[in-house]
Amino acid sequence: MNGTGPLDLVLWGILPYTVLVTAVGGLVWRYRYDRFGWTTRSSELYESRLLRIGSPLFHAGLLFVVLGHVVGLLVPEGWTRALGVSDALYHVTALGLGLVAGVCTLGGIALLIWRRRTTGPVFSATTRNDKLMYLVLVLAILTGLGMTAYFAGVELAGGHTQDYRRTVSPWFRSIWILQPDVAAMAAAEAPYKLHALTGLALFALLPFTRLVHAFSAPVGYLFRPYVVYRTRDRHTAGAGRSERSTRRGW
């Protein structure tokens, strides 16, 4: 841990595990004691026009943001080079797709917040946890999008920026093997550190807000039996039996 101080140790060596324990413990607690609260608390009944635009825009953009983070943080640069992807192509693709995904995510969440603030019944159903969650979520999006836009501008101007795959990515992967590379993250530029801190704050809040629905998937729906609908037939004969034969199954 050469070149690191006590603050770096706390932020990049201790805080990630504190957040991880909080997130996992919060999910377990909520699943055991608040199953009926494990929901998005949908407000579609109050207003649906803006929701039909903002929600798909936000979720689609967020999906690509998450995929971009998975590739950038978990895939070492040596692997992408082995696949024939040059560093220049990787950065151009990452910056381009990151900007598009970030703008979609920010536009979607802005529309959802506008809807929540201007629609009376929706605003009345907004809790303090919701407000805190929206604040941290927007900060995470803004820091990520602002960082991407800044580095894209530097690259277009012919300058060079720090490669996060040599600082942030090694630190992130080292957390999961219980050997946090504090020095790698300490060497990262300030925008990366700010974005990482907002991300940690978001994960710490996740189990206690409506964002918990991100861990819900209707897997059982794929395996449940199909529903058979039966109608009362007006054409009956004898003891109420239908004159027409009905098809079974699909």
C-alpha cells in the first residue's frame, strides 16, 4: 500500500466491505421481515402517460450502463487485446456507447422525477427514502455521465486520459478476492473516485428503497402451468352439459 494514506485505506479498503455487508444484510432482512414491501410501489394508477415514456427510457439506458460497467470493471485489458480489440477502438466504443446510454438514463430519470413532482397523487406517495434514493441515483448518473463527457472531449482534442482499467478495475476485482488494492484506487483521478463513492452510497441504500426490485425476477412465471379460461356456454342440453365439444390444452 505504498503511496496511500489512512483516508485511502478507509475509503477503498474498509468502506467497500461495509457497503457489501450492509447491502447483503439489508436484502436478507427485508426478504424475511418485509416481503410485502419488496416492491416498486408502482404509481401507474395515478399517472401513466409520462411513465410509459420515462420508465422504458430509463431502464433501457440503465441496462447498457450496467453492461458497460460489467465489461469495464470485470474484463481485464489483456483479454480484450487477445480478442483483437485495440485500446483505441475500446475507448472510442466505450465513450460513444457510454454517452448514449448515460443521456438516455438521465433523460428517463429526469422525466420520472418531473412526473413525481408535478403529479399530485404521485408526489403524495413519495417517501423520504424515495427522495434520498433519487438524489443519490441522480448524483451517480451525473458523475458517470459528466466523467464520460469530459474524457471524451479530452480524447477528441488529442489529449490523453487515465485508463481506468489500470486503476479502478484492478481495485474493484481485488475486493472480491479479499485483497483490496488500495494503492490502485488511490492513484485514480478525482472523477473516478467521486463516481465510485456515489456508486457505493447507492448500493448501501438499495435494500432499503424501491430499488430493491432490481433483485426480483419472475423466474417462476416461466415454469408455471398455463391458465385455462372457461366460459359459461348458453347452449346447454340435458343436465347442463355443453352441446359443443371443447378443445383441451393450448
